[in-house]
Amino acid sequence: MNDKFCFEIKKPNSPVVQKIKSAENFEKGYASLPEYKRLDLLDLLDANIPSLKPEHLINNLWSQQEIGIYTTDFQN
């Protein structure tokens, strides 16, 4: 799911996507966007593509697992 989202979110040709692509890494670029820009970008995706928030992406979940809060967040 994460890979499909990351692939599809880079497809639209918009300044927001260019900002994400030019970031050091995709997930940091996506997380740095204001919420309203992320929501606008998600509106461009096909309805079959999951709409993931930055905290749902693999790198973030992996980091939370390392500090021991992964299970708490995931269960909520």
C-alpha cells in the first residue's frame, strides 16, 4: 500500500509534486507540506489509491517502532 501510494502521488504534474520530488527524500517532502496542500494533492489521486497521511508512511511507522510507541499508535 505504501509503495503504491508513493508511486501514484508523484504522477500529477503540479508544483506541489515538484516540491516533493526535489526534497531530500519523498516522505520528508510530503510531511513538510501544509495539510491543505496535501489534501489538494490527495484529491488528484484515483479513488482506488489509499490516502495516507505522513504518519502512516513506512519510515514514520518504523521510527515509532524503534522508540516503542508503534503499537499504541497503530491500535488507535
